[in-house]
Amino acid sequence: MAEYDKTNSGVFFVNDRKEKPNQPDYNGKIDVEGKTYYLKGWKKVAKSGQPFMSLALNPADESAKTPAPAMASAPTSDDSPF
């Protein structure tokens, strides 16, 4: 069976673990040009009364969230004979 090309597509599910109003109503993943993102969505209502959905994307790559550790600096003591 041929592999399905998931490029530039994604999935969106109802957030069944929502506990607070600021948590997304929907969540999922989306592939944009080969890079995977987490997708979140909130149901909202405009001032005009028109319902709409607000969306947010975050990179799924964990290394993008965690900054690299800072390099240790050399000792600055002048007491060293070296």
C-alpha cells in the first residue's frame, strides 16, 4: 500500500481535556511544507455576533522550545599560578 503524503495537511480534534476557559477548544497537528506544528483553536464570537475560530501554531520540535545551555565561563581568579 502506498504511503499517504501528509504535507500541507493536518488534523483538528475537540479538546476533551479542557479544564479552564483559556485552554483551547480544539487541538491537533498540522504539517506545513514538511515541518510539523501543534495547532490550537478557540471558539469565539465577534462583536457583530458572528462566530469564528481563533488559531495558534507552535513548532512541534522540542528543541525550538528549550534554549541551549549557556557555556561555562573560565575562572577569573588571579591566584592561579598558570
